[in-house]
Amino acid sequence: MYEFLEGLVANYMTCPVKTVTRQVTMRELNLLFESNDFNAYPVEEHARVLGLVTKFDFLSCFAFRPGQMVPRYDELMNRTVADVMTPEFIYVNETTRLTRVLQLIVDHRIKSIPVIEADHRLGRNHFTRRYYASVGALHRQPKQRRSKSNITLS
């Protein structure tokens, strides 16, 4: 229990995270959700995270109001991530305590929280890492600490 209380996101992150662009269609996103079993993807362009697209966002394509004309399935599946993504999202960094992550997950009823830098950059060329702290990661054993200068993806 004390290990969890003192744990940092950096030791429990799931890696590597996959990202999508705003141009990805709902058809492509559905295949990604099925094949990777992720709950969300960061929406990235030019090494910046622009938002988050979740399974809930995907399902929102199929929610209709009474009296609304129902579009054809192909039209829905050709919509893009830009149409449904969440531009404002909660994120943490590698030094965030697991207790804080758990509190955010419970308070906001979310399953995944992106781990990124404060300026929303993924920084591929600056030894920063793109990972996820997810609900499932909170009960796993910590991973071996990786050196910033020698990142090894497991």
C-alpha cells in the first residue's frame, strides 16, 4: 500500500501510446480501438497534442435526438476525429503521484489520462516519452526506471 502512496506515474505508465490525427475517420478509429484495446488516443499534429478522442466520443456519432434524420452508416463512419474529439482534457506528467491520478480518474469518471509535458508537446526529439497512465496500470508492479538519456521501450 505504501508503495502505491509514494508511486509516481513514470513507474507505472503503459507504453508506447499511439496517437491519431484529426483526419482519421471513425472507421479507422473503430479498427484502432478494436485492435489495441485502448480507451482513448491523443490527437496529435506537428508534435503537439490538440485533444483526446475516446470511445465515448466515437459512440457519440451514433447518438440521435428525436426528430433528427438518421444519416447513413457510411456517412457516420467517414466522419473524422476532428468532428468528435475533446479539445480540452486532463493530463498529468511523469512526476505526478499515483494517488493524484486515481483521484482524477474517480472525480472525472475517466479511464485514461495522457502523460505529456505542460506545453502539450510530445517532444519526439527531446527524449520525452508518449505514454498513458491508465486504470489498469495502477495495480501493476512498477516498471524499471528508464534513464532520460537512454530510453528503452518495453
